[in-house]
Amino acid sequence: MKIDPNSSADLSAQIAQAIKDAIVSGDLIVDQRLPSEAELSDQFQVSRPTVREALKRLAAQSLIRTQRGATGGAFVNRLSFEEAYSQQITTSTLLLSMNSVSFDTACEARYALERACAPLSALRRTPDQLATMRAEIFRQAQPSLTDEAFCASDVAFHRALVDGAANPVLSYQLAGSVEAMQPLMNMITFSARSREKIISLHSQIADAIEAGDGEAATLGLKDLESETRSLAASVFAARAAQK
Amino acid sequence: MKIDPNSSADLSAQIAQAIKDAIVSGDLIVDQRLPSEAELSDQFQVSRPTVREALKRLAAQSLIRTQRGATGGAFVNRLSFEEAYSQQITTSTLLLSMNSVSFDTACEARYALERACAPLSALRRTPDQLATMRAEIFRQAQPSLTDEAFCASDVAFHRALVDGAANPVLSYQLAGSVEAMQPLMNMITFSARSREKIISLHSQIADAIEAGDGEAATLGLKDLESETRSLAASVFAARAAQK
DNA sequence: AATTTTTTATTTGTCTGACATTTAAAAGTC
DNA sequence: GACTTTTAAATGTCAGACAAATAAAAAATT
């Protein structure tokens, strides 16, 4: 692992990259201890604060964890699915909000991916996951529910559907799509009638999942997508007309 | 934005989180300049090195960029799709390698998601993207190609297919699935016969995409998935028997 | 007056050295 | 042997300094 002191890039960035490469390539394995900050500053011929900045960069990506004390130090961190989920959600959310991605684009991506999970979920969902879907449908039917809570329940419903596929990699990928849509969905006001329609489609999907009928679930999701998009279109149109 | 000096968490982590929250919530908008390091250390009542560690954490996530000089400072960074892609690929790769995700699980997720793109790609792919797919198929037919180069070409083929959907959010999500599979695929040796089969399926898929037949493309991907999985199974079985 | 050059102020990047805090192992004590 | 104390090693934090980059302001030149 070498760095170039004459490079234009920050030393801390170079050091972080060098260590990151070692982790990704497998030179450093999970739970392996890195040299102490003092040793690293010797190796790279930089000061300790610079090494520390590099280590903080890695810690921010959950690539390492640090521990104080006699046997402490920086250790290569096992990237857990949970950590990856939350990173994914943050990144997706920012990506959508900062690049003014249209509702349609985000919606299309989300439902395309979700339909990919439906057949698997129809085969593998646990009774518990099905129960969660039913419970969320019930919750959605409460008229006292705010629009935000309705959206949150919607996310929980779809999360259960996706998790039903029993494929953690799929769940990880979908987490971003589903959750990052929530801020966009929150911009929509749900009338009693539109809620009714959505709930009915949710029931239809849950029925298909319960029956193990992946095709029917996929069709239900297709309907839900067009319903969501037309609903959003009318809300946005109404808002534009108001101006 | 406040931090708790008595918390167990590192001060730099708390400060980074506070600023991150401000960015995600929209309190800080793209290209907005953060206070200088000196001002931040005043505000948070910590030393400058601590502030710097916090800023490096944010820089590692591409949330800010820094600039030296009189009008320099730290600025909220627009998270570009390119940056998000590469983050996504790194995270997915590590997730798979560190959690010993099975080939089947990764493969299933990858093809499930890719099938979701196929119908859209059949409708929208540009001539250029189709040409890329054809070119990669041609490359794959060269017998001199190493197994690694064959895999790389495979990734390029599928990348073109996914990009054909003309939905950047989909492309972003798929980038992880497709590219993170490559290290797993690289563990497989491709015999002349298995290459022939894969190339034929690729052609079939490209034909379907060219004809605008999403359903046929989806079926081709299904076949490709089972072919890939049975190929992997036999390679792994042979390797196990050799021991 | 316009242009070029020089100066200056501001900000990040890096270094040195120090002390605080945490933690586990070693040493000491009963 | 079990418990307590000490010690050493590591990260976390701080203070102050200088280097380097950069743009604006000031000065010099044409």
C-alpha cells in the first residue's frame, strides 16, 4: 500500500482509498485489526491527524469500526445487511431529491422491481409476513389515519411483500426503491375514494400472495402502479391549476 | 444543530450526523456553503481537528465537497448518479463477499431484477444500446477470450440491456446486482460448450429486444438464469469432488 | 483609464506535541 | 485462588502552528 505525496488529492483520501482497496480485494479480511494510528502514520509517512481523517472516512462507510483501550484499534467491519439497507435508503433518497427525478420515473422503477419479487414472494412468504400485509391493509382502512401515516403503512405493506421473497439481496435492493419513494408519496393527498381503491388493490395482491399465485400478484401490482401514477398526475395537475 | 458532549458516541460522528440530517431534511441545499471549519468548531464547541474528522466522514459519503482558498470551504454536494452507481457497486460487492451469500441467492436476485427491466428495454432501447449488445455478443464468441474477459463482456451486455430501459433509477439499482455478481461469476470456468449456449441465449434476448418483444426477452432471461445456475452448480460440484 | 502585477486575507491541508479516556493485561495483595 | 491495583497501549480530543491554494483588493505599469 503506497500513496503519492505529490498527488493533487488529499493525503487522507489517498490513504483511505488504499485501505479500502485492500479490504475490497480481500487483502484485509473481516475482523482483522489494522495497524495502530501511530504505526500507520509511520508507514504512510504522515501525521496522526491525517491518518485519523482517513480512518474516519472508512468508518463513515462502515468499512471499519474502532475500539478504544489496550487491545483496541481499527478493525475491518463486516458490512451487515442492516447497515447496507440504511445506506441504500439514504443514498436513494438523496439521489431522488437532489436530481429532481420525476414521480413517474421513480414510480416506474419501484414497481418494476417490486413485480420482480412478487412471484418469489407468492411461493415463499411466511404466514407472519402475510399477517403483516393484512394488518397494514386493516390499518390503512382507518379513516383517522393521516396521509403520512397512510404512506408509512403503505411502505410497511410493500416491505413485507418484498421480504416474502426470502432473498436478502433482493430485500436490500428494494429497500432503496420502496423507502425512497415515501417522500414523493408524502406530497400526495389521499382522498377517501383513492384510499379505498388502493386498499382494494392491496387486498387483491395479498390474496394472490396467499394463494401462491405470482401472476395474479404481478397483475395486481401493475394495476396499483397505474392507479398510483394517475392519482399522482391528478394531484399534481390540480396543484398546478391552483396557481 | 446540537450535539451532546456526554454521549458515548464520538463527537466527530455526532457532528457528521447533525450535518447529514440537515442535508437529508433539506435544511442545507445543494451547493450551499457550510460555515468554515473555524466557525463550526466555535458553534459545536469542539476543536478544529474534530470538526475536520466530521467533514471527512461526510466527504466519504459524497455529501460534501471541499475547496481551498479564499472563497473555499465545504459545500453540499449534488449526489450524481455516477457517484451513486459506484457506491452501490462497492457496497453490493462487499455485502456479497462478506456475508457469504450463495451463488444461487445472488443469481436469483440479479435475474429477477433484470427481468423487470426487459419489457421497458424492449420498448425504449436506443439503436446504440442494441449495437452494444450485439458487439458484446460478437466479442464473447472469440475463443481467445479469457474467462475473466468473458465475464466482463457479459456484464457490459447486461448493462446495455438495463440502460435500455431509459430509467436512471433502475440503472442505478441494477448496477449493484449486475456488477457485484462479477466476482462470483469469475469463480466459474466457461467451457467452449457453455459459452456457446450462453451466447445463443444472449442472441435470443437481443433479438427479442430488437423486435420490441418484452415477453420473449423475459423468457430468454429466465432461460439464461437456469443455464447460469446449472452451470455454476456443475462447476462447484466438480470442484468439490476433486477434493 | 485600462491592464497587469503584487499584496493580502481567508480557508483548507498538514504537522507537532500534549493530555484525557478507555480497556485489557500484568502485578500486587489478601 | 480470588480480588484489587497498577500499568501500558490504544483511541479521542485539544491547542497552536505553518503550508498551500485561491480570490479579492491594492498597487504598479503601460
